[in-house]
Amino acid sequence: MATVPLIGPDIYCKEAGQGPPLLLIHGSGGHAGIWADTFDQLAARHRVIAYDRRGFRYSRSPAVRDYHRHGEDAAELLQRLEAAPAAVVGWSGGGLTALDLAVSHPELVARLVLVEPPLHAKRHMTRQMAVAFVKVQVLRRVLGPRAAARSFLRWASSYTTGGCGFDRMSAAMQQAMLDTAGATMGDLDAGTGEHITMEQVAALPCPVTCLLGDLTVPAFANATRRIVKAHPAATLVMIRGAGHAIPFDRPQEFVSAVLAAG
């Protein structure tokens, strides 16, 4: 287990491969191991770096309620590892982190691959999302963050056709995700990237590729399409048979899309 000392806690990260650097940023409930075999497949072509965001799994820290703080951690990680400019892949809340990184430190980012970041989803809340978030907050108060995180992760990974990706994951993967329930609640408290403006997204100088599962719930699908509409050169890649957990639902298609993005 390798750790990189940043301001505050150590940030756990792992890396493999040679070639152009590629940074993987996980979403809520995730960690450096959530990428599973896709990490090794990407490492066949890239120097791949995955890390636990502050407060998640091995990056021990109190919960962070600030995506800009996460973005600054990503910037410092790339600088300390001398891995910039890097292709940056951000999944869900990791996509919000990646957007913050690209807005604040464009010189560190060669290209962005965004996997359904819920940018401004709270400003454009669907009825389904509102119901899910009310349930999460009730569970948080009554049963604690673990029950609330389970409810959130099941909703976020749900399919428009029924069922959800979280329930299809192994018991060990579910356990690892729920063990950092406090950090997941921190992500929910941090909002959906309201500090990032659409004007900033439109002005990003790097290429942007957005991945969208065709079974994803509307809150994430709508947010992804807003990013594509805002950035004049953004590319939308549809992943068939996938919900929000695209790297889990369709790992080969995910790897192909990331590699095709450069």
C-alpha cells in the first residue's frame, strides 16, 4: 500500500503501467480498488494512478464536505507524482472532483473522461431524486450513515428497467463501500458542484468525453447531457446495458471508451 503525504492526511494511491499518465477518481462509496480489472487493462497502455479520496477507505481523514478540497488533493497528487498533464477519469462524485481540478488547474489536465458526474443535479432535481434524498436523510437520522449510504448507493446505481448495480456487486465490494459511509455522506453534504459554473465548463481548454449509460436514472443522465451541451467540443459516448455504475456494469466498454478518448 503506497501513500502520498498531502496537506493533512496521507492519500492512499496505487499505480501501474507505463506511458501517458491517467488518473482515476472514484465516486461516492468508491475507493482505489473499485476499478477492479479495468485498472490493469488501462495500465497496458497508460501509467495508471488510482487513489482513495480524502476520507475514503485508506485515506484516513474526517469526512470532507467540499469538492474543491477534493480537487486540490487531486492537483497535489499529480504534482507530487510528477504525473501531469494527465488524462483524468472521474466517475460520479469523482467527476465533480475532476471538473474542479480541470477548472482550477487546467495545466494539469490533458483530457477529461467524465462518467456521469451529477453536476448541478440539486438545481435540476427530479422527483425520483427528491424522494431518494429524503429517504437517505431519514435513514441517516434514524439508523445512521451506513443505512443511509446503502439506500443512496442502491438508488444511484439503479436501472431504469429495474434492479440496481449495487445489489449485483460482491459482498466484499459492498462491505468496502459501506465502510466509508461517513465520507459518502460528506459527498452528499457537499452538493452537486454548484461552485462550478457552466461558463467554466464551456471554457475548459482540454478535450472532454462524457460516458452515459442507457439505463441510468434521469438525474445523472440529465446532468451528463448538460455538460455535453455546455462544452463546445464535448463528445457523448453511450454505453449500452449500463446504469450509473458503468465501470462495473460494462467494464470492457468502459475501458474501450477511455482508451478511445486518448
